[in-house]
Amino acid sequence: MAAETCAVCEDSVPFDAAAHVLLNPPDDPVIDGYLCPSCYDQHFEGVLEHAEAPETGDDEGDEGEGEETVPEDDSNSEGDQHDEEPGPEEADRDPA
């Protein structure tokens, strides 16, 4: 099993138990690291409590299932107007 080093205490922590932390401070380089559960609980838990997590699917891993998608349809573009049925004004016009 893969292990990561905790960025705070430097203990080895199994990958599946580690918290992945990515910090992008405005004036410093990006920090990309892992935290053990203890350091996460002590230093980071609740920091972003007010922020909503993005929806990523349900616990079953069915990401995107049930999402409505709109197929691309070019029939309403200006070049395809001849394919549309004429409206009432156009149908009554004399073609001459």
C-alpha cells in the first residue's frame, strides 16, 4: 500500500487515510501535500466549514449519472433557416 509523508508532523500515513491539501497563497509558491488524520483534525478541520463542496456524484461513484445534457443542434443557426417551416406571415405571402 502506498504511503505519503505528512506535511506537518512528517509521519508516514497510508494514502487512503491521508488528506490531500493544495494551498495557493497569493504571494508564495503553491504547496501540495498530504496530512495525517491527526494533523488534519488539529490544524485544518473546520477551516473551510462555510464553503460548499462541489457536487461530484453520489457515494456509488456514478458521477454525472442523471445529469441532463443538451445535444448540440445547429438547426437554429442563420445558415439553416431554409429548413424551418414558414411562419403564418411567410405562408400567406405571394412568392412572385
